[in-house]
Amino acid sequence: MKTSSARLTGLGTTIFAEMTALAQCTGAINLGQGFPDTDGPDEILTYAADTVRGHGHHQYAPGIGIPELRRAIAEHQHRWYDLVVDPDTEVIVSTGATEAIAASLLGLLDPGDEIVVLEPYYDSYVAMIQMAGATRVPVTLRTPDFRVPLDALRAAITPRTTAILLNSPHNPTGTVLNREELETIASVAVAHDLVVISDEVYEHLAFDEPHVPIATLPGMRERTITISSIGKSFSLTGWKVGWATGPAELLRSVMGVKQFLSYTSGAPLQPAAAAALGADDAYFEAFRDRLRGQRDLLCDGLRDIGFEVFTPQGTYFATTDVRPLGYTDGIDFCRRLPELAGVVAVPQEVFYDDREAGRPLVRWAFCKRPGVLTEALDRLSALT
């Protein structure tokens, strides 16, 4: 296991905690933090309740996860992506995708390593890279289309680069990496013998083109850790059941860290998570279609109010530029928004090293009931 003596500095309360607390103390509608306001499928909740009331799943689960869930994860990867994964050596169950990301970064990065990251990025990436003593090298996705600048990606590689951290569908921009982007990233990874850590938690929420795991590309299976969870795909974010799949050699490094994080968690929920992954195609199609409808409802409404809206290809989130409404600073706008309109959103500047690129941008979560989105839009109309 790789170790690090790096000291974590400069990281306080997350923007999600700040904005959620603001929503709670003001009674504002919270379109900031990305969790649904409806629960997962009734049959999965019933399965979990029966497991909790029963016996046999109330002690520590194996650190790598119960065999039933590991088999279900392997079957999921084969069913959707034709990836053959050994459930005994190439799957680790984690406390949500966040722990899998943390264990991957801490287990695979040494102090002084460089890792290329698509910017803007989920805030836990920054914390874990810093904890590992590594250096993040951002490749910035910019408005209006948030595509990967391929020349900039190639130029970001140095002799110290050891890994690339991907997120597709991408939070917060909603970009789904296309074939050209994936093939270029894959060719760079192979040419420079890099590991790729691929955060794919929104894999079943790609609206306009299918999600393609980079592990399916030539030369990538043996160098890619793929991370996901049931939280986003089944509206069960509070369960914190995630996983990592990849070659056994890499996963041994991941598990070397994970055993000292949670070791194991969620034993009564793991059988239900396995059952969820076996849902039929109709569930996934209906789920995606429902979120697409909520995306369109929110994006159309925000556009009518006067925001510049960048319609996402996937995820829970839509991005707007606030400058058409006379604001220049997304952080200031979001802190004032509960008082101005009774709504909470998240400023995207906090997800950038290039603060100017994110300064006027705001992220809105559409994983809320249509009635809640409509009420939020009605309140936001007070801005004009």
C-alpha cells in the first residue's frame, strides 16, 4: 500500500454543507445538493426492510463486500457494457462512490505524482489528491459546450504524471464524454502507461447519447478503475453503497487503503443493492426518461427567466450563467438567492482552479419532483 505524510490544508466546510444549511435556516427550496426528494423503488425498500428484520446480515460483511453483491456488480458490467469482471478479485464494495474514489487516489498516488483531472471537479477529488501529497493538473471544460480540450489534455502530461481522473457523465457540467474524447484519453493513457480512475456514478443518467465506460476501449481494461454506486441510479443516496471494479493488481492497492477507512459498511443493505442491480431494462429507461423530463422543465424555466442555460447531456444538474440577469459573481449570487427568491443553488466557481472560468456559473439540481421545480421557478421569477 502506498502511504502519504501529506498534510491536509485549506479545506473547510464544503459548499454543499453551507448551501444546505442556508436552505434549512431560511426555508428556501434546495436545488443545491444533488439528492432526490423521492425514495427508491418500493420493491427494493421492501427487500431491505425484510433483510433488516431477518438474520444473517447484521455483523461485519467481508471487507470487499458480500459475494451476492459482488456477483451482481460483475453481472451489471457485463449486461450493460460487455465487460467481463471477476467478482472475487476485480470488485470491491465501498461506502458509496466517494470512499472508492478516496481509496483509489490514496492507494495509487505517491507524494509528488501528478494526476490530470477534468475541471470543474467534484470537491472530494481535491481533498483526496491533497491528502495523497499529489498534484492535480486541471484540464478545463469551458462554456458553452464543456467539451474536453484534447490538445490541452495532451499537453498536461509530464514525466511526473501517473494517472488521469475522469468523471462522465460529468458533475457539475452534465457533459457525457464522446467517442473522440474517450479515444484520445485512452491513447494518451496507453502511450504514457497511466492509470485511469473513472467516476461513473451517473452512468444510467445519460440523456442524449449512451454512456461508454473508458474501460471498454482497447488497452484500457487493464489500467482502469471504474467506480459507481446505487445511490444515483436508484435514488438511494443515503444508503452509501458503491463499488470499484478493475484489474486485481490495482484493486489490491485500493483495498489496502479501504481496509483502514470503513473496512466494511451497510451489511443489511448489500443484499438489497444486489437485487436493485438486477432491475429490468424498463426501470432504467423510465428512470432516465423521468429525469430527462425534469431536466427540460428546469432548463426551459430558467431560460424563460433570463439565465443563459447550458442544457446537460446527463447527471442531476444544469448549469447557468447569471450575467444576463445582471450578476457577475456566482458565489455572491447564491448567498443572496435565498433572500432574493427563496431558492438555494450552488456556485460552480468553488469547483475550479481557474476561478474566472467558473465565476459567473451556477449549478441547479433537477432531481426534485416536478411540483418542487415549478415552485422554485415561480419563486425565481421574482429576480426579473
